[in-house]
Amino acid sequence: MPAKNKIYFASDLHLGTPDAASSLAREKLFVQWLDEAKQDAEAIFIVGDIFDFWHEYKTVVPMGFVRLLGKLAELTDAGIPVHIFTGNHDLWMFGYLERELGVKVYKDPIQITLQGKKLYIGHGDGLGPGDHGYKFIKQVFRNPLSQFLFRWIHPDMGVKIASFFSHKSRFGVKGDKKVLEEFKGEENEWLVQYARDVLKKEHFDYFIFGHRHLPLNIALNEKSQYINTGDWLDYNSYAVFDGKELALKYYK
């Protein structure tokens, strides 16, 4: 049996967009990756935007995604910790996944030491300079009153409305008029700037974010590294830490 000593990171599946068929194919591929990762995984981190939209009513959750949900439950049942970060598309998680799947859900970035290395992990939305419009909207969406009012919309209508606007903000995959993200240069990448600001106050070996939809591996200084896990819409990219180095990889 292989040693359970690797830590995996992935993000931005956006399941549910742009249509059922492509979402299902993407879900099956990601489940296949999880099946392979579990052979030597010490832990698995899914760093935001698993779903293109997610909202938990008190007695209702969005239909679908049963293959992924079942696989995550299988992993935790086998003793493999699964950590999930809410993203800007699926921030309305209120305990269902933790109760049913045994995963740990985080709504904000965390600082954690794994295998002797200090990691700063988060989805990445709302961090760094600029993007003030989204930062305001995020506060509205996280407001308990906003969440309470949305629950009064019938799920059939509420999910349909929210999914429409979610899709408008992020076209799903190639061929759906989606423009691939482009690297803006280190000085213009907000999460790179954010990580460097954090380093002025405290050392971290690795910063790991999603949200950007672009696989990135950038040296912040001689001892710190920024990794963006990319997405599973266009890249099928992920990161893996083996105790010695954190590497960005692609699943074929």
C-alpha cells in the first residue's frame, strides 16, 4: 500500500454550468481524480467554487452532483480529511455538507502548518487591492438578513434565478463564449500582491488560492511560493504537496 503522505489541492469545478451534460462529464472526471488521489492522500483541500451555485434551505439542497457528494463521503468514511472552502459562487453552505459528508467547511482563509510547512489557504475572492464592487456584494450575500430573505423564495425559483446570474458571471467551458483568463503580470495579479503584503508581517512557505481560474506557480521570495490551482473548466489542474515541495500538475 502506498504511504498516505500527499496533500492535494484543487478548486473551481463550477458544477452545474454551462449545461447538464458538460457538468456531468466534468464531475465524473473529478471523481476519477479523487479515486486516484485517495490511494496516497493524507488530506484533500477543495479551495472553493465546487458548484456554480449552491444554497442550502433548511430542508432542501440543489439537485444533482451525487457522484461527487458520494465520493467525498467515501473519502471521509475511509479516514481521509476533506477540507472545503466556500467560493464566491457557492458561499451559502450552512452545515449540510459537514453533517452528511463529514467534511470541514471554511468560509474564510486559514493559516495551517502541514508536514512542517506554513500554508495560507483560501479561495481568494475579495482579497488584495481593488474589486470594491465585488467586496461590497460579498458582504451583502454574507449578511444573515439577505440569506433569510432568499430562503423565502421557493427553491425552484430561487435556484433558477441565482443560477442564471451565476452563469452570466462565469461562462462554463470552452466553446460557450468563455474567454480564457490571461496572466496580468505579477505586479497586476491581486492575489500575488496580497500574498506579498502578508509576507511583510509573517512568513508562510506557501500561499494556495483558487478563484483566478489560471494555474500559477510564482516565487514570492527565496522561501515563499504562490500557487493558484487553476480550474477544472479548462485545465484540470491541481496542486500536490509531498512533504518536500508543492507542485502544480494537470490531470489527463
